[in-house]
Amino acid sequence: MLRRVCEAADLVIANSEYTRKLVLEGAPGAKVLAIPLAVDHEHFSPGDAQEAKRRFGVANKVVLSTVSRLDSYKGHDVVLRAIAASSERIRRNLVYLIAGKGPHQSELERQVTELGLTEHVRFLGFVAEDDLPDLYRASDLFLLCSRQAAERQEVEGFGLVFLEAQACGIPVIGTRTGGIPDAVKEGEGGWLIEQGDAAALSRFLSQLVDNPTAFLEAGKCARNRVERQCTWEHYMRRFVATLESLEMPEEGAK
């Protein structure tokens, strides 16, 4: 049924290049175009980082954050292992804010205890939409290290949270899986690592502590990219232009 619906459509619009390919795998005859999602760059915008840190109780800390459902494929454990692998000098500066709820929380709490990270990790639970901009502003680096688990159909189809963080002027790190490479462009306020590569992430954390200015500049690049390419105005221009380019049947034609 899905194949027939997709192949009968004049156009299927996917939210990333990855999901475009997924549609073609299931419906080879479909006409599919990827138009990556956008972000409300006025709601998610740069602000007072120090005030945001005070609000979340992390003043004078180097703050990492993840916003996602707490599922195993989201890769929170990769961040935990990266923090644990860092030197004591690096680790004592870090605090990791985990926003979201989900079935994997008890397992993550167990890992935090086993890795000796109780002083460095805080579970925030559900964070309301109105509070998310300040959570991003309180962060020095946003992380989402999702894995692709094809057998369980678990994957990041795009990763809108990456755009939300970047719109707030925060650099991001993601994995080369699913649709994340459409949300994170290396050299434009973000970096990509291989899934599960805690060692590579640990090196980034060391750089963040030792050279915070470089990450501040990356955050500015991230915001600039959003303003140039990733607002809903840009999305609607592409969307409308795509619809106008379709060869629609004349009225009354069968």
C-alpha cells in the first residue's frame, strides 16, 4: 500500500536526503525530492549565555547538552563514555545536561553511576518548548550521537534539534547516520563523527575546554548558516518553487 501511494503521487517531499533514499527503496517508481526541514530562527535565537547558565545552575561550567527522547539509539552513552575517557583536568570543567524522558533513563542513570559521573551529569526531564532556547543558550556544545539500528528501524531521519541549537548560536556535533548530515554541515558550525566513536568525541571535549573561543566562533557560523539557508522562509520558497515546477494536468483532463 505504501509503495502504491508513493508511486501514485505527483511528488513525495522528504525531510532529508536519507529519507528520500528510504522512499525510493520501498517505492522505486516514486518521484521524490528532499527539502530539509527549517527552524523558527526568531524563537530559537542567541541570548545571554551567562544568565541562561545561572538559570540552569551551571554557572562557570563548560556545558554540554542533548535534547531528545531517552532511547538507546540516541547515543547518550557515547557522550558519557567520552566524558569518562577525558582527563581529570578536562572532566572537572564539564557538566552534561540531558533533556527528555524515555524508557532508557534508568539504564543511563546506571551508567552515570558506574562511570563515576554523578557530579557531571544532570537529568532535566521534559523541557517545555518555551524553555528550550535558554537550555541551548546555556550550552557550549550541543550533542546528539544517534546510531542507526536498521533491524529495529531506529534512525535519526533529520534531527531538528541540531537546527534549534545552531539557531541559538551553539555549535553542534552529530553522527554520520540517517538524515543528520543534512542538519549538520561540517565547517559551518558543526562536526560529524562516526557512530559510537567516543574517542573522537573525547578529543572534541578537550578542544572545547582548552580553546573555547574556537567553539564560540563556530556557534556564530552556525547562526549565520541558519539565517542564510534554514529559516522557514527559505523552506517555503523551495517548497513553493517545487510545486510550481510540477507539470500538473489541465483542468478537466483525465
